[in-house]
Amino acid sequence: QSVLTQPPSVSAAPGQKVTISCSGSSSNIGNNYVSWYQQLPGAPPKLLIYDNNQRPSGIPDRFSGSKSGTSATLGITGLQTGDEADYYCGTWDSSLSDLWVFGGGTQLTVL
Amino acid sequence: EVQLVESGGTLVRPGGSLRLSCVASGFPFSTYWMHWVRQAPGKGLMWVSRINGDGRSTLYADSVKGRFTVSRDSAKNTVYLQMSSLGAEDTAVYYCARLFCTSITCYYDHWGQGTLVTVSS
């Protein structure tokens, strides 16, 4: 049972838009910045979004992030088959001695 | 270029011990906190442990506390994870990750490729 809750899977057609939610509490998302990680099949995780809505260099603007209260959302527009991956949100949790927590992950399928 | 290269993963018997290594390059190693994150087969990411820049502060997930020890050697730009009393539940790919922090935020900006630990008789 992950501290941060994500839907196990989402799917959409190529070219469409999808959103992935990440729900937490005041001890984690509510008071800390959220980052998102993309894990392509057979690869390590890769930073996708940091500070709730910032993209590292090289990440296309099709990827976006937002946060409201104790929830965060990852948005992907113009879906491509290469976006098929697992997506994880993460942040600190101050109720757990400042341990890092991840969401359970969401598998994106581009139909 | 920042690189993190893990090694040491292998098949180990239940109750056994193992030491993982993560060699870092391309950045001032001692200024960064380093973390270990694991991923059991077909499962999600689970934070395992972290060590601060000078190695004097460590923290562990409850599931590994008392069995795992994280350390670092600045002369070798290497962070270690010593694992003991291993059980099947420790079977996972272990990733080493660099934590990038500013005054108000932190996130993992670089990850290693991972090393597989399999605990089985």
C-alpha cells in the first residue's frame, strides 16, 4: 500500500491527451513539491517533472504537471506510442521522519 | 556527464548477505545525498535508504532497518548498500539515485541502471 495513490493504469489513443493523478495528504504532497518519473520498459526511472510543474531540459512540453492541495496531476498531450511506460509521482513525507515516498505507479497504454 | 553505475547484484540464499556498490562520476560526489530505491519484479518503486554528503547521517525504510547499512567512500566516489538477513521479499532491482536539492525542494535527477538481487534457495 503506497502512501501516494495513483490509478494502476490509464489508456488513450495516439494523439489524445491523458492525465494521471497522484493523491496524498498534508504531510506529503500538501506541504512539499512533487516530482514525476517515467520508466520505460526495461529501463531505470527518469525524471520527467520536478517542483510540481517544471520540465528538465530535453523533456518535451507535451508533458506537464500541476498540484492542488494534497493532489498532483501529470498531463501528457499528443500521445505517442513511445510514451507507453510506467509513471510514478514522488515527494517527501514529513510524518515518516522525512522519508521519500512514491506513488504505486501508473501504467500508460497508448492504444 | 553524470553517471551512476551499480554493481554487486546476484543470486543469494535466504539469510545471506550481499554488498551493492554504486560508482558515481561527473559531479562533486561529496556534495550530494545519495539514495537507494528498489523495485521488486512487476512492482513499483520503493525507497530503501539514504546517506548524506559526508556520510554521517543515514536513514532506512522500516522494512530494511537493522538489516541494511548504507555507507559511502568519497575517495572512491562510491556509495554502498550492505544487506544482511536477506529474504525473498528483498528480491528486486536496486537503483542508486542522486538527490538534487535546492533550499526548498528535492528530487531525483539521475538514476543508475540498477542491479538485480535475487534471494532464493
